[in-house]
Amino acid sequence: MTRSFLSIRAVRKTFGAFVAVHDVTIEVPRGEFLTFLGPSGSGKSTTLYAIAGFQDPTSGDVLLEDKSLLAVPSHKRNIGMVFQRYTLFPNLSVAENVAFPLSVRRRPDAEVKRKVADMLALVRLENFADRHPGALSGGQQQRVALARALAYDPPILLMDEPLSALDKKLRQEIQAEIRRIHRETGVTILYVTHDQEEALHLSDRIALFKEGRIEQIGTGEDLYVRPASEFVAGFIGNSNFLPAEHLETAAGAATVRLADGSIVTGLTAAEAFSKGQKVRLMVRPEALSLAPGPASAALAVDIVDTAFFGDRRRVLARTASGDEIDVRPTSDTIDPAGAAAGSGQRIYFDPASAFLFPA
Amino acid sequence: MLLDYDRLGWLRVALVGFTAAVAAFLLLPVVFIVLLSFGSSRWLAFPPPGWTLKWYEQLFADPTWIDAALTSARIAAMSAVLAVVIGLFASFALVRGEFRGRQLLRGLLLTPMVLPVVVFAIAIYAFFLRIGLAGTTIGFVIAHTILALPFAIIPITAALEGFDKSIEDAAIVCGASPLQARLRITLPSIRIGIFSAAIFSFLASWDEVVVAIFMASPTLQTLPVKIWGSLRADLSPVVAAASSLLVGLTLCLMIVTALLRRKLSR
Amino acid sequence: MQGSSLRRGSIAGLTAGSGSALPALLLVGLFFIVPVVALLLRSVTDPEPGLQNYAALFGSGTYVRVFLNTFLVAAVVTAVTILVAFPVAWMLAIMPPAYGSIVFGIIILSMWTNLLTRTYAWMVLLQRTGVINRTLMGLGIIQEPLPLINNLAGVTIGMVYIMLPFMILPLVGTLRAIDPMTLRAAALCGASPFQAFRRILLPLSLPGIAAGGLMVFVMSLGYFVTPALLGGTSNMMLAEMIAQTVQSLLNWGLGSAAAFVLLVITMALYALQLRLVGARRTGGGL
């Protein structure tokens, strides 16, 4: 077994009776881009603060290369961090901001100068060295913050929702910058966000938090294609849920009866269900189409509304039992003729792409 | 439309006229006293029969006026330094601390500003009589520091509240010790608040009359006490000369403040 | 839920508990709380234990008249200050900043000018042979000089002059916080300027007026310098009476009792003012 890099071991954090983090354990290999994803209050930021040293965990340990960090004060942990809000030092220029961590480490002037130039080049702000933070846009400020956090070559970079204060276009632009910088520097990044698209776009792996626990950890594709729970399926990507009754499971393929009485077979079950148990069938809007394919299951629906978005079409359907279904056929299954509003239509999906979760 | 300056119509004429009149009312005594100090009439006739500098000559010829001014400056400077330093420490506790009774403490430290000065004046006077600090510079400085403290705490806490704590955290993550982070990042960032605190605390002591009247001794009196004494005796034009110099000082202070603020808030 | 907002205990936060407030607490405790409490004790112990000082205070027509006069002056000053300050604050809130800053400059200059200097100027301006009487007589408006000093008129003019900045500056803040759109909407709804003023602008600025007015009232109640110099002997105010009782009559017991009464009234009104301001901050109405 290789020596581990960053280990978060059974970290638990309570505030009075409230448990913010329940025994979270993660192994992070060197160079990984790991995202803590989850709704606000799910414990992802608290876990990050425990690594940064802003909060001492109630129990558990955080180890970097097999040495515990907990006894080390924040300013000696040698960790880089980019914050949610703009945290540039308002009294210092851009270059002085980037030089700050080096100057408190008493590095020689020549090295500081060279490093500041390198870092500003890395975030492409060479021409802004003498500006003051107040004269920068939000995106520029976060890029300087990134340069400052990387200036002392920290082994780990923590990012706490760094893009949440930026508008959408800027967010995408800086996401690309972060990806490039991760590629170029190879730094290990722990990234906190509540935006699933951001997580999918940036990360090697995603740890999805719910109520202080890790609900599922894996690559973005794992979470999307093989969600471990209804919460994961609902949080990552879009999904439709239909109430159903479990009939039987044979050879890993489950059969259910939907509310309108139709039977669907060949489904993937998240766990073992008993006969007659109430379950929920999840199917992604992209997995639904208006034309039958091979091995398709069919649903009888009324088409309520259709909308055209250029690269795709969105259809809103409703089952006889009143459940609304969002349908976003992928381009090869667009069927303009079948997309007209009206009753007595059918939509199709591959049962292998659908999941069953406990109700 | 009542809050659209361009759409007030005739009402705007009336309101602007009224505002100008009030501005004139506020300016009147200040300008008047300066003009009067150059007037030659012993009886403060206005407009003066002629112009003269003799009241200023008398003022500077009288060592008690100079003494009083120096005493005031000394006490105000010491009180301001003490109030700013003590207020700075207190402000960190009031803004950053998480402890029971924080609001109570804030209320307590601001009370000297609200309590009628005359109550504090006779209280501290009686107290100092007993412990032997009445009529001493130390007694003056202690009493004035207490009165100046709220004027130091208010701007510093305001500045500290407007300063994002995450910035200090960022400095610490960057490797600065908590003390380094405060000295190199936080204090420079709230310097406008500290500067305002210094000006206000200085003025709070410099202009203070009531405590000073009680505390003053024949050998130790501040400028306001000296003026108070002269006013009660007669309306000598020398007081006008002294007052005009005080107006000049205020103007200088305002200009310096405006310039420094512009420079600091760059 | 407590803690659910991810309250951040941060590194520096741990070192900044209550400890750094200790010097301030010591200073205020030893040289403010102790002397004031000692003074209050004196009101029931000097010259002998008992409530005789309070009995003397409320039993004597002279002292009761001082109380009534104090309230009267404070009320008149507050009313006049509000009436004068409101239109000025209104204009300052919406004026082009180029003109507004001149008025602000004048307000600051007046506020920062030595208190005695300002009061002295009014003594000279208001006296029988002063500029104001001479001007009015020269214009033929009056035949005899008006008695403007050593009476209620003198105190009111001098006090309003001092209190105006304390009313105008916070009111500008209140008025600036009102969205001009609401008044445009009122006009479109058919409200005349007077109706819009009475039913929209005035109610919206009422919290600011109430808070500022209460502050002016409290400050006026305990004011010493201006009433002592511009007021007359027949309308003495409480603060001056306290000072005289202690300084000239050396009657510490009675002075302390009067000081205690002033303290209680002031603190009660101050608490009320804090609640008004607090209610406004949390979005509650009056």
C-alpha cells in the first residue's frame, strides 16, 4: 500500500447538540481535485475549516503525509486557501498581496520578486501588479487570491465556494482557469461548492454531503450514472421520480408496477426490496424519448407542453396518475412529429438506465 | 416625486431657500465671532467702528491664556492616546468576541456619552477629592479619557465591523501569526476608523467644560475653564480673539481630516 | 438551529474573547461606575441616612419649578429642532452633492467649533444692544429691543443651534434610505404633493424623527453650559441647579439626589431610544 497523502479520519464536529459533521473519512491522493458538494448546512465547509484549522474537530484526525495537522496552528499548516468572499488585503497592492505569504516566511527579496512575477503570470494578471484590490473586478480579485494562495507552493489548496460571488459568465471563465492551473501546478485541491455543474466540470472526484455525512463519493460519472440514493440522483443532474410498487427482483433485474397499473421490468435496484414494497422509480429526462428504441419500456402520458431550445427539445408530460415528467430527448431521438401537445401519447426509456429507490 | 430633486417645482425653491437660511444660521455665530475679534470696540459694537489686532496682542501677552491652551493640549493629547489604545482593544472584544454580556459591555462603555456630564462631573470630583486626584493632571486625563472613550469606540467598532474577518483569516492561512495578521493587515485596513477616533477623542477632551470647571485648580486650568471664567466676568473681546483662534483650529482640523481621509481611503 | 449556520470559530477569534476589553472595563468600572454609585449613595446618607434629600427636592416649590422648566425647555428645543431639521435633511438627502457638501461642511464646522465659542457668540448676538436687536430696530420692525437673552428665547435659540447637527445628520440617513420610487408611485396613484408628504414621506421618516428627537430631548435635559450662560435665573435648568447646589451651597446630599433623578430619567429615555433604533434595524415598525 502506498503512503497516503491527505487523510481525513472520522472527523466529527458538533455545536452543542447539533452535529455538523458525522465521522467523515476520506483519503485524498496527491494531485487530486476533490470537490465537497452539497446543499448549505451539509457539513462540507465545516470539514474544510477543520483542515484549514479554523475549527477544531470534536473528534477524529486530519493527517498530511501521516502527520496529524490538528496540533499545528493555521498559520503553520502551510495550506493555501481561496475564500468565498474577496479577501485581498485592502491596504496592499496586488503584487504585495501575492508577496505577503513569502514575506512572512522571510524569503529573500529576489526569490519573492521572481515568485510574484511567476504567480501573476500564472493567473494572467502581470499588468495589474501595482493596482489596489479596490480597482479590480470580482473575477480579477479571486485570481489574485488564487495567486496568493499558490505563491508559497502549498501541498494542498482549499477553495471555499470561490466563485459564488461572481456572475455566471465569469464563473465559467474562471473555472477554465482553475482547471488549467490545476493541470499546470499539480497541486492537490479540495474544493467546496453547492453547484453540481461546477463540481462535475472541475473535479476528479466528488464527495456529496448530506446532513453532515458523505452520501456518496466517486467520479462525477459514478454519481450520475450510478447514484447510491435518491438524494444523489436528485442532486446530480435532473431526474424524474415516479411512485411504484416492487413486484420481484430476479437476476439483478427488478420488476415494478407503476401507479397507472403498467408493469416495467429490467430495472436496477439500489438495494434489496421485498415484494409489495413502495419504491420510487428514477429516470433521467435525457434517458426519455418520444420514439421507441430497442428494449424500451413505455409510459402512457399526456403531453402538456413542448419547448424548443435549438440544440434540444423539452417536453413536459403527465401520467394518468398525475405525475409530471420532464423529457429532454437527446438529438438523435428528437421526434418533432411526436412532440405535439395532446393526450394518449407514449414516451419510452431503457429500463437499464432507470433506478429504484426506497420510497 | 417628493424625493426627486428635479421634480419638486416651487417646493424646491422654498426648501432650498429654507436650507440656505439654516446654513446661514449655523454659520452666523462662527463668522460673527471672527469679525468681532478684529473690531476695535471694547463693548463689542457691531459693525465695529474700526479694525484692530489689539485683542490678539492682549491674548498673547497674558501668560494665563497661553498656559491654559498648553494645559488643554497636553490633557487632550494624553486622553486621546489613552482612549484610542484602550478603545482599540475594547473594540476587538466588542466586535469579535463571543461571550455573554457583549451587548451589555458595549452599552456600559458607551454610557459616559449619554449620562449628563454634570452627573459624572460631580461624581468624579467627589471621588477625586477623596483619593487626592482632584486638580491634578492625572485626574483630568482619567476623567477625560472616560468621556472620550465612546468617541473612540464608535468609529473603531464601525470600521472593524466593516472589515471582513475572512481577510484576517486569509493572512493567517498565508502563514502570518495572528498577531502579525492584526498588525500588518487588520490595523492598516481600519486606519480611517482609528484616525477618526483620535480626532473625536481629542475634541471631546479639548472642548470639555463641565468636568473641567469642577476639576480645575488655580494652578491647573484648561482653555474652556479660562473662557468660562471670562464669560462669567464680562464679555471681553479677548475671548473673541481666543474663540477665533479656536475656530481657525477647527477649520485646520477639518481640512487635515478631509485630506487624510482622501489619502487613506485611496 | 444553533450552529446550523456554520458559525466560524476562527483562529483569531479564540484570542479575542472578552480579555481585550479588560482595560476599558477597569477604567470605566473604577472611575465611572464607582464614583457614580458612591454619589447616588450619598443622596441617602448625607448628611444623615434617610430620604430627607428627596423629600426636600420634591417638597420644595423652587426645585419642582426647576424640574418643570427643564422639561419645558427640552420639549420646546426638541420640537423646534425637529421642525427646522426636517426640511434641511430632506434637501440634503436629494440635493446634488456639489451643493450638499457645502451645507454638510457648514454643519460640521458648527458642530466641531468649541461649545463655549458658539455660546459666547450667541450671548453677544442676542444681548439688548446686540446685532439682532439693532438690525431689527434699524429695519423698523420693532421699536424697543426684544429680551432675547437670560430667558426661554435665549436658551431655545442657543440649544437649537447646538442640537441641529445631531438631528439633521441621522435624518439624512433615514431619508436617503427611502426609495424615491415609492413617492413616484404615490404621485402616479394620484396623491398630491401634500398627500404624498403626509401619508408616505412623513410616516416613512417617523422612526428617524422619533429616534433623533428622543436623543435631542435627552441631551437637552442634562445640558449645562448653554442654559447656564443664555438662560435667566428664573428659568434655571436641572443641570445648573445640581452644579450650584454642590459647588456654591456645598449641599452634596441634595445635589446627589437631584443628580440621581436626572440619571434615572436620562437612562430610561436612552433605553427607549435604543429600542426605537433597534426596532428599526430589525425591520419592525413603531
